[in-house]
Amino acid sequence: MDIEKKEEQPLRSPVPTSAPSDPTRKLKRRRCIIICSSITAVILTIALVLLILGLTVFKAKKPVITVNSVALEDFDVSVNPIPIRVSLNLSLALGIAIKNPNKVSIKYRSSSATLRYRNKDVGDVPIPAGRLGSDDTENLNLTLTVFADRLVSDSEIYRDVLRGSLPFSTYTRIKAKVRVLFVHIRVTSTSTCDFDIDTQNRSVGNQTCHYKNKF
């Protein structure tokens, strides 16, 4: 009896076919792109708004010092012919205003107002540190007194007393710190006022003031 023999065929692995794309994965990727784009757009918008505000509304401005008044509080002068000597007793009432033009508060350091005679410091008064709110103004009433010993050795004081007019000036300097958004900016403001004291009428005249601000 004949037995048919069948040839054994080797097992073949099925040919892999390309897996179909997963729509869920595509949807998640699209959502991620949309969310990231939205967050980036919001951050850029906020940064742009802050930049515009920093350059306009919240732009750092320098405090302004103005001298409202200079008046004689105490004045006495005399000349001794032998030996030649000038005796001077002088006190000035100085009224100044410090204005903060910023939309945020500022802090200013302790300083002083100086009295000068022909560019020489002959008296001063301290100005304590302080804080000014937005668009706020602080008025200070100061008293400047001459250090007489600083004038005795000045030969020009004799001529000015005999001429009847003493040239003086006040110098005030304020250093402040302004916070604009997240940045602190330091600013400096100064004021200088020149004036003459009439020794005959005991009055202040020819007053001229100059103001200067810088970052």
C-alpha cells in the first residue's frame, strides 16, 4: 500500500502590514499644540502690556525739588574798623517742596540743604529720609544758619558789607529710589537758588533758582 508523502512547508511569518494611524494620538497632539500656543500667546501679550506700561504710565520720573521761599529769620551785621573785622549773625527760613510725579511711591535718602557764600559752604541743615506716595508733595520748612567763623577769613566779606549786598545761594540735593514694575531705578534731583541780602533794608532780593534732575 502506497503512502503519499506530503512535503512539509516551512512556517512563514505573516508579512507585517502598516498599523493604521491612531486618531486619539493625533487628537492629543493637536490639543497639546493648541494649549502651548495659547500659553505662549498669553505670556507674550502680558510681557507686551507690561513693557508698554513701563514706557508710558509707569515710566520712572525724577522727583522735583522747588524752593518756595527764602526769608531772613535773623540778621545782624557790623564792621569794626580797628582792627578790621566783620561780625555777622544770619539765619534764613528756607521753604522747599519735594514732589513725586510718579504713579508709584518713592523713597528718598537723608540729605541736607547747604548755604553758600561765593561758592563756599558756610552753613547747612539736615533733611531726614522719607517716603512719598504717588503724585504726592512734601513741604519742608528749614532754618539755615551761617557758621560765622567760616566767613571771618574771607576778605570779600568786607567789600560786600560795605557795598551793602551779600551774595548767597542755597543748594539742595535729594537721592531717591523709584520702583518701576520689578526694577528699582535711582534718581537724583538738585536745586540751586542764588539771591542777595540787602544789608540796609535787611531783605532778600534778586532770587534766581535752577533745577536739575538726572538718573
